[in-house]
Amino acid sequence: MYAQLVETGAKRVKSLDEMSPEERAFQEKIDAEVKIEPKNWMPEGYRKTLVRQISQHAHSEVVGMLPEGNWVTRAPTLKRKLQLMAKIQDEAGHGLYLYSAMETLGADRDEEIEKLHQGKAKYSSIFNYPTLNWADMGAVGWLVDGAAIVNQVVLQRTSYGPYSRAMIRICKEESFHQRQGYQILLDMMREGTEEQKQMVQDAINRLWWPALMMFGPHDDESPNSQQSMAWKIKRKSNDELRQMFIDQTVPQLEYLGCTAPDPDLKWNEETGHYDFGEINWQEFYDVLKGNGPCNRERINTRKKAIDEGAWVREAAVAYAKKQKQRAEAA
């Protein structure tokens, strides 16, 4: 998931009897599957939770472009270069959709971006891992975008209308990214040298566990999950989403002719799901605290891009003003 450990501010979920009349009417609307729109009354906790989640989701889309940007000039063919450029453009658009949805809650985009640059706002842990070779680009597309899709398809039914509608637009494009990533790996496994095949397996070994961490910790260790589920911001638990991802990904892994770096991964006939090993949650929390392999590099690159691109934004504003003046004078 592109938003992790989102704080709701609630110690426990209130019953209807404990709620004020406004809160009760709001919760009954949620329970009836009626979308909440910006003009509707909402609890402050709900609004703040959405601002945190949507901004973190938007930050993840924008920071997620950086590893791909490193490979645009190094992609092996013109076709792959164009696909990467299109993916980067898509993710920039996803960030804009999400920042716009966040602004309907009264949040300020510039303030939230500044929090990111100051280390006060999070983005997905997965983007703090390096992409060392071309196989990593395939693994990122397949595993990372694949994990994102599992979560984002469910978020199309989230209770806040602008967020839900943004997710519908995003999901239409995200599935292309996953297929392109898988095709990169499939081509390398079918047509590549033995060394290139080893690169594919190595990329999967390094990114498998971080991809599973994307869904966040177990729900009994995530105090905010219950409240987010009650508000129907989240529609499925972290563990349900992780299991869905594993169940759909393992057959694809086998088709590639590769293996997961998990000796405990096996099909369970009784449950109808794959069993898997314990995730190293200490690594997850260390990365979120800023101690991952690429945390500092990602933020510094992002800040540098903002600073060096100031003239482009200023020129765009000046051009828009000039066009407006011409239209008014005509």
C-alpha cells in the first residue's frame, strides 16, 4: 500500500450510543454506503485521517518516479525508454489527482509537500530500496505496482467521494505498469543469458519482502486499522490484502520459472491460500524512520528537482497570466 501506519487519532472505535447526533448521522451514512462529499459534515478525525492518507499516497506516487527516472536513459531499447517515460508521466498525473482530492479537505498542497521535504510526512517504504539493474525495473513494475493495484482496486470503494473517484482513474493506468514490468522479466527469462536470468532472480529476492511490507503491519499491531475500517476509508485489512497479493502473485512467479526467497511459502489445501514466512517488521520500521538504503537520497533528489524546476513553474504562471490578459483584452 502507498499509505502506511496512517494515524486516526482514535484510541478505540466509538459505538453509536457514544456518538454525538452529528457523528451518529455521519456514521449511519457511511454504513449505508453513501459517499461523503467535501460539502458534507464530517468528524475532524475523519478529515485529518484522510489528509494524512491521501497526502502520503500522493507523495508515494511522486517519489516513486525517482527510481524509474534513473533508468530512462539506460533502458535497453527505445520501446522500453518510451514505456518508462509514459509510466513516469502517469505517476505524475496520479500525484496530481491525489493532491487535488486532498485539497478538497481544506489541506494546502505546498504545506504537505514541505512536510515531506522536512521528513515530517511519510511515503511508501518500498521506494527507499535501490534499483540496481534493469531486472529491478521489471520487478518494481510487477511486484510494487502489483501490490499497489491490490490495495487501490479496493480503495475505489473508499467512503470519501473525491478519493474514490481519483482511485478509479488511477487504477485504469496502474494495471498497464504491472503488465509492462512482468513482460520485462518474462523477456529476460525467455530470451536472456544465464547471467540475465540470475539478475531476475536476484531482483525478486531483494524486492519480495519489501513488497509484502507495503501493506503495513498485522492489523492487531496497527491501532488505526479498526477506525479506518469503521469509517470505510479502508475496505479490507492489511493481512487480507497481503494474502490476496501473495495468492495471485505466486502462480505468476512459477510461470516465470523463479522462486520467492521464502522457504515457508507453500499452498495450504485446507485454507485455500498460500502460507508464508514471518516478515522482518524491524526492517520495515527502520525504513519508515528514515534508515532505509535510499531514504536520504530520495528526499534530496526530490528537493533538488523542486528547487531546479522553480523557473519552469514561474514561466508557466507568467504564461497563464499573459494568456488571460490577452483574452480579457480581446
